[in-house]
Amino acid sequence: MADLTETYPLIQREVSSAGATLVAVSKTKPMEQIMELYALGHRDFGENRVAELVEKQAALPKDINWHFIGHLQRNKVKAIASFVHLIHAVDSPRLLREINKQGVNNQRKIPVLLQYHIAEESSKYGLDPDHPEAFFADLTPQELPGVIITGVMGMATYTDHDEQIAGEFKQLAETFRFLKNNQFPDATSFSEISMGMSGDYPIALQHGSSLVRVGSLLFGQR
Ligand SMILES: *Cc1c(COP(=O)(O)O)cnc(C)c1O
């Protein structure tokens, strides 16, 4: 197991000096490990399963910012809608509309990111970065009072070829700029690029990441 008290301050300093926020990915890890980081002052944690997130949220301090980083099924939005801090991986208008509905029911605007598929690996999830505007074909964000789209998210190919990873992160940053200019020109809230994990977060920081999602490097292998 990684020694949190040694690794955390180093990673935290590296991320914050780049102007980004560290999301500690605590999926599958026990609450005691979350509380170890909490005691060091950390508040942003990421989970990818609804049942696990709901259980941890109920038991742990209420000032934790819970990030939902995995694929989210529409019928599970309701369970996290009252408290989730940011949903990272919206990849369909239908999911966005459901989050909007649950946001309205909870009298809040739920912050979300649009997930783009930047990796070479095939995946069922993620929007096509070659057509970033396609998502908005029959959807106007202003019509959805229960959500606020605050940026984009992506995952690079799992490879040790740094140039390829850098190219994919650059593509996500370009997608962010395109959307900012074309869909959100007046929105100061459209400001986040969620990219970078344990194996590639330094490259992500070089290319403008504002949120890095680091799990195993902090908490040890899952
Ligand atoms: C698990 C996960 C992470 C963290 O991965 P590590 O390699 O352990 O840092 C980041 N993002 C997403 C979407 C994940 O599912």
C-alpha cells in the first residue's frame, strides 16, 4: 500500500502549482483511507459506482466534494442528485436531460462535464471529438435549468508512448476551446478540463488540465 502521508503532499503540490485540482479516486478503497486524506485537508474524492458512492457519502463528513467519474446509468442519477459535486462523464443528451430533471427536483443546478472519446482504444463511451458541436444539435443548455455544463472530460490511451498521450490531451483541450467559443462564449462557468490519471497526469497538466483524477498512485493498486 502506498504511504499516503508521503505521496499525497508531493502530488498535491505538483497539481496545485499547475493551477489544477486533485481529485483523489477512492473507488474500491475503504473509508479509513479516505479519512486519512481528509485529515490531511483533502476534500475532493472520486467514485465510479453509485451504490458505493451513496454508502460512503452517508457515512463520511458532509463537506467532502464527491465527483462521479464513471459511466452513469440514467436510472441511478436520482440516488446522487442531491449531493454530487460534479458528474464527469456525460456522453448523451438523454443522460443530460435526466440529470436536469433530478437537478430541478432537488432545486439545484448539477455541474457536469461532457466526456469526449480521445483514446485510440475503442469504447462505448464518450462523444466524438471530431464533431464537438453534434451534442448540441437538438439541445440548448440554457433550456436545462437543473444542470450546468462546466467543461469536458477525457481519458487517454493506456500506453507508455508519451507523445501519443500528449496528442490526445491536446485534442481534448482543443475541443474545450471550440465549445467555449461556439457554445458558451459568455459562460465563465465553462472552465474545466478533466484529464490525467496516475500514469499520465503530469502530461495532462502540461496541456491545460484543471482536474486530475488520481487513484492508484495515492491509494495503491486496486
Ligand atoms: C479509476 C479511474 C481513475 C483513476 O485511475 P488511476 O490509474 O488509479 O489513477 C481516473 N479516472 C477514471 C474515469 C477512472 O475510472
